[in-house]
Amino acid sequence: MNSSLSYLLKLRDVAVEQNCRFGVVLEQDTESAYELCLQFIESAGIQHVFALGTQLNSVSVVQVESHQGHQFLGRECQILIWNLAAPWDANSFSSALGTLRGGGLVLFVARTHSCDLAQTWLNAHLSDLFQLGPYQQTPLPKVEPLSERPSLIQQQQAVELIKKVVTGHRKRPLVLTADRGRGKTSALGIASAQLMQERRIKIVVTAPAAKAVQPLYQHLTTQLTEAQRVKDQVTFHQSSLVFMAPDLILRDKPECDLLIVDEAAALPIPMLQALVEHYHRMVFSSTINGYEGCGRGFTLKFQAWLTKERPGYNTFHMDQPIRWAINDPLEQWQRDAFLLDYELAPLSIEQHQVQYHLIDKQNLVAKPELLQSIFSILVNAHYQTSPNDLFQLLTDPDMVIWVAQDSHSIVGCLLAVKEGGLNPEMVEQICQGKRRPKGHLAAISIANQMGITAAAEQISYRVMRIAVHPDAQRMSIGSSLLNQFCLNEKADFFSTSFGATDSLVEFWHRNGFEPVRLGSKRDQASGCYSLLMVKSDKVDWLQQANALFYQHLLFELDDNFKQLDGSLIRWCLMQRIHYGKANKIHERLIGYYVQGGGNYESCAFIMAEWLLGLPSEQWASISNLLIAKVLQKWSWQECASSFSLSGRKQVENKLREELKRVLDNLHCKVIN
């Protein structure tokens, strides 16, 4: 037996004895490293091995591409092999690493020697792991008796609390939080199985993605061996559990006895609030020390709202790991390498002391605490921040970082990426659908979708993230940071794209950005339509793009934008430059309808034309019901359901009331 194989076997013995996990970097050529891995697997009698980006000659190893680690979610392995020469995907690695159970090793093979900042950062952290090569072996750790085995007590407590949501008082949701590896999603599956055994029940489960709840299905079907599963639905006798995307739940509002929201911190708070307002028996479950969502935003903002709206809600936090021992060395390594310890310290700042400047990215690797500060603010502020964002930030030469900083701390940050500057020939090919170069999201969208090819030829910056420390918000720091960025970076125009909500749209518009394109589909996770906004005093096409935006919006209101939030439609139409005049004949006919004359179907087209002809200042008083029925052409039943009215008669009475109020605001005298 060679010394390297002996080393791995001894290290695994220590890992098994202490129920912990270790990482090992195999410092040898790829072929030799692969051979060592196979010898180790055979000698140790290991049966569950996952590998990413590898080409191992073994049928006993489950191998996927380096970006496909999510395929292992809901499963466990004893050995994880990662090929460092394959394209690095931090999201994939994070998913795969969570499947490695206590007593396991992650083996890194084929280390690359790239000198970019991301690789420098990764190599620095890989050097903290065990190193194994022909002439190098990190000393083995001492074998110490395990003082405490993983406990299932917290998981059992979580199961009982989940079940109590169904059997206890209404309007008392449970907020279940945990770090990774604590069995949170498994508890949801176990509790669901017990509920389905004990009663006739319909459970609906939602999450940002269906793959996030695979452990729930695994534990549910393990508990209920007679259950039938077809795709995302499980039935057991007269009980059922089904997964639905969050935007579909809000749209269709299916009846259920329990709604479970897993990885809730990864969903926008307005979406969570809308679910609470409709459903009275709910469990919100979330990983709060990871990239699934922002711990501070979820635990502080959402729970503060729950305290007011659902004062009887309960919370439970799971901090005892069940897949590995407490203080697992690989878990701590992952926290350091991926900046997972991102809770923000309280700040006390003076606004006049804040300065705004561009960050030299070389300093981020030289001063890890600076990168930690920036990333902590980003993760806390944005629900879609992922591990890959950290490495893209370090790798992409076109990405710039601006910060707001007082004498002691980073209080805000802005990430932007340079786009455009494409030659006319390439732009033409893009518009013809023949080319799709990576990046250039805003520039290509404006050129391809709106026919404004100059946007892709010009130089622009797209703001990807802007975030301010919670203790420094409402001090105009975000606006000042954005203003300094736009003043100092040389570009023809600036853009941003985001899931449109009232507050976000108002922020960007207040800072000089105009809407130019609204995506035609809702984002599955946020439930929002993506809005592209542009700021510039140099380009000659912005007014044209803005006009196209409104033409597109109005044309699609009763089709692709039929579910667009009424408050966002109202905001857009309030900003519209409008040159029409109110039609007196239309007002007369609408006045007759308000008094009970005529019927809706005969004058609906008049109402739509009249509403769109109102001056912008009148749009502040236009109700969501008027927008939904008249402009988005909702059915009477859809209006009744969404606005808590009994049926057509009550909806129509409400329409008449609101039309009368608009007429009164215009000082129009209804003809008797």
C-alpha cells in the first residue's frame, strides 16, 4: 500500500470517528490523482461517491458535469470528488458539498494555476485544507473521542410544531429557520407524512425552485411506503401533497389545509405577505446562513411585519447539525471561502462623513475583510445573490465596484458591468438572431427587441446590484452612491434591470432612469415582471424607447400583462407624457352608466379610451379594480375573487362608485 493511499484511509478513520468532514487537495497529476481516488474507494469499501467535472473510469461513481451539482440535492454521499481543472461553478459546488455526510472526504484533483483574482482567492482557501502529494502530506489530525453525537431532538420538535399549525388556531404561522445540514426540509417531509397518515388533508408546497424540496419528497415517501408519486404530486388514500410555483399560487389561489413555503428567505417579502393575507395555516421555512436567502432581511423585515399582522405566529430555529458533528471543519472552511458569515454589525454613522469611491479589486483579495464587508451588504439586501456572484465579482474585468464608506465601515455598495461597444456587423447579426454574445444584457435587449441598434454600439454600464446597510437606509446614501457612479464612469448611457415593484421603480425613476422595456413573463421566484430602465443625457433614442415602452404596455395589458400589478400600471401611466384631452361625449355616456343606465359591455371600450385619455395627475386616484376590469379585461369572477366581492352585481356596483369618484374629481357634472 502506497503512502498516499494509507494517508487517505487514516484520515477517513478520523473523520468517521469524529463524524466530521475533511477536504483534501491531491497535489499530483490528474491521471495519478484519479487512480488514487479509485484505489481509495475500493480499499475503504465506499459505496456512495459523487464526482463533478471528472472522467473517472468507474461505474460505481456517479459523475456529472461541474455545473450540475444541484442534481445531487436530496441525496447523500461518503466521498465527493471535484475536478478543479473543470469550469468552476460555486453554486454547483455548494449544492454538492451539502450532500457529503459526516465521516466523508471531499477530494480536489487537478488544481489549476490561473492567476486571476477568483482563482487566487480559491487557491488561498484550498491551501487551508489537507495537502497530499508525492512530497507533501499535511500532518493527520489527532483522533479525539466525539463528545456529542448529532441529535434529532430539534428535528422532532420541528415536526410537532409543523403539525400544530394544522391542529391549532388559525392565523398563527410558523417560521422555521436553520443553517445547512440541520434537517429542516426533512422535517417538513416527516411532518407532512404524519399529517397525511392521521387525517384527510391537502398540502401545497412552494419554493423558489422545485429542486429545493426534493428532500421533503424523499422523507415523505420513505415514511409513506404506500404513497403514489407522479412528478410533483404525492397521494396517500384521500390526502395529497403537491408542489406549485409561488407565482402560480398567487394567481390561482388553490385551496389547501396547509401551505408550506420552503426557502422563504429567497422570495420577495411582498410575495410572502400576499400569501399570508390569503392563507391562514402556513409554515415558512428557510436556510438563513447560506445563499438561499438573506438572513437579516427575512428574520428582521418579514418577522417584524408578522409581529404586527399575525401576532400569534411562532418561531423555531434549528442549529444542531444532523448530517455531521458540531464544529465540522469543512463547514467552517466553506463559511470562510464563500463568505457565508455575513451577519451585519450595527452601525452608527454621520451622513456628512460618508465618501463614495471606486474599489480596486486587487484590494479585495489582499484585504479579505473588505470583501467580506461588501458581500455581507449585498447578500443581506438581495434575495438572488449566489455563490457564483462572489467569483464573478473577482473574475469579470468589466465589473466595477463602488462603495459608500465612512471612516470605519462600508455602508453601501454598487456593482455594475460594462456593456456595448459592439461593432455594427455583430449588432446586425444579433438582431437577426444569428449571434448572442455573452453578457451585454441591456444593450442587446434594446437593440434586438426594440430595433435601436445604436444602444449595442454605444458604451454603457448596467447596474446589477445596489445595496445599503440597514442602519444607513433612508439617508439618501443609495441615491448619492448611484449619482457619484454615474458622474464618474464614462458611458453613453446607464441601465438597470430588476423585478419591478412600486418602491424599486420609484427609486430608479427618482434618480433619473426611464422605463424602456417590460419583460413579457413573470419571474418564477419573485412573481415580478423584469423592468429595464435607462438614464442618459447623451443618446438621442431614449424618448423613442420610452414611447415604445408605453405602446407595448398598453397593447399587452389584456394579454401578457393581464396579471401585472395595478399599482405598477398606475405608476407608469402617471409618468406618461400625454397630449390627449378628455372626451366630453365619453364622459356623458360614462355618467349615464354610473347612474345605472346602459350596460358594461356596450360602453367598456369607451371607458378604456376615456381612462387612457385622463391627465396624468388624475391617475393617482384610479383604483386597481378599474385597471383590472377595464384595461386588463379581467372576468367578473376574477374581479370578485381578487377584490373580495360576491359576484358580478357587487363588482359592477363598485365600478360605478369608483367611476363616479373619478368624474367628481374632474368636476364633471353628470347629465340627468
